[in-house]
Amino acid sequence: MGDVWWIVKSGDVDDLKEYVDKNKIDLNATNEQGRSLAHVAADYNFVDILTYLHSKGAKMDVRKNKSFLFISLFTFFKIFCLI
């Protein structure tokens, strides 16, 4: 699933859509640090990526280390204001 991480970091939602359409991937998978694709998108404030991930069923409330809600309320708020 390495390529999808770079696509999310680039912020290109069209490339992400194409990749997801062509590949069967778990949008809630985490990397070695316990971070999901949504965490990475939130790091860069890629609202379009987060909105797309949410529309495909990715969890927006993933906790890193079971105690820290990583996605900021500000970013989360922006997502739902656009939907």
C-alpha cells in the first residue's frame, strides 16, 4: 500500500480516486507509527482528501495510541461544513 501514502501526502484527490478505483485497499489501515491515511491528510489540511476518504468509509475518529484523537476538531469541522 506504499503508493497510496505518497498520493495522500501529495494532496491530489484525483490521483487518489484513480488509485482506489484500481486497487483494493483498506482505507483505515495504519502505518508503522499507527497513523491512518486520514491522519496524514489532516497533517496537511487536505480537506478534499479527507472528504473523499470519509465518503469511501474511512474512519474519521481514529485514535493513535488509544488515547489521542489525532484529527483536529478544526479540520473535522471543515470537512462537515463542506458536506
